[in-house]
Amino acid sequence: MTTPEALAIHEARTRLHELTIIDVRTPGEFASGHVPGALNIPLDRIAQALPDIRHAADRGDVLVVCASGARSGNACRILAENGVTTATLSGGTGAWAADGHELHRPQGAPRAAWGMERQVRLTAGAVVLLGILLGVLVHPAFQLVSAGIAAGLVFSALTNTCGMAALLAKLPHNRPRGVDLEESLAALRSR
């Protein structure tokens, strides 16, 4: 069974009933709204879930989803390197919602968690401003903090990875109670 590299929103919408959907965002992002039927397996846990994802891919097509497509693209590459064929949702959950489709939320989950990209922009911008202010008010060497963030952003763009996002994903608000990897893996095994 061959799965295209990327599925357009309308293609995924018509095939929801036959796809195994894996959302690789943080549990906090997942809880704030996800594609119906998606299972949450954060990107940093893909290797741990590999046997179950491989088993699901043997039984049918697997669609990997994130906020915009970058993390799901990374997950698809990791899975492909391990012999698992998957597809990514073009534009991610952002495009899904923008196209007017419903997002599901776990019972009692918060409605408004910031997406990881927004968290990264806020953190990077705040640290750059702090570095500039401290450089002007305290000592010019503090401007190196801003330069370090700039270098990190360039590296992030060139490698399509984000160390700051990986760190932010570990914060408590990005890992709310109620979204459990073991639950997702059990549901994946039962499909």
C-alpha cells in the first residue's frame, strides 16, 4: 500500500475513517484541538512508539499531523528511515481549522494553549530584547545573548529543527495531565 508524501486537506477529510492519524505536537497543543481521531505521539517520543506505528502502517495508511507541517515532515523522515511509509497533512492542523473543519478536544482540556511556533517566537523575541537591554544598560557583552539566539534561529531554519521548541515542549503547560502516551499506544495497537 502506497501513501503519498503529503495529503491535501480535502483528501485527508474524505479518508479520515481509513487513516491512522498521529499528531506529533506536544500534549498541550494536542489538547487545545486536533484532527478528529488523531492519537498524540509527540515528536520526541516517535522512536519509542516506532514498533506500534510500524504495526499500524502494515495494516493501513498513516497520516502524521502537526501545527503547520514542519514537525510532521520531520516525523515522516524519521519513520521513513526506519522503513515506515507515512504521509503528512499539508498545512497541519492550522490549515485544517482554516479550511473550516472541526478540531476535537479531550474532555476537560484547555481551549487556548499557544502553538509551539508562537511560544518559540515569544521566547526568542524576549531573550533578544533582554540581551539588547542588558547590553545597553549593564555591559555590552550581554548583546552576545541576542547574537546567540539569532545564530540558533539561523541554525534552526537551515536544519529544520528547533532546540528551543524541544526545550519548551518539556514545560509543564505543554504536558498537561490527561494526554498519555501509553493510552495513545494502546489505541494504536487496537486499530
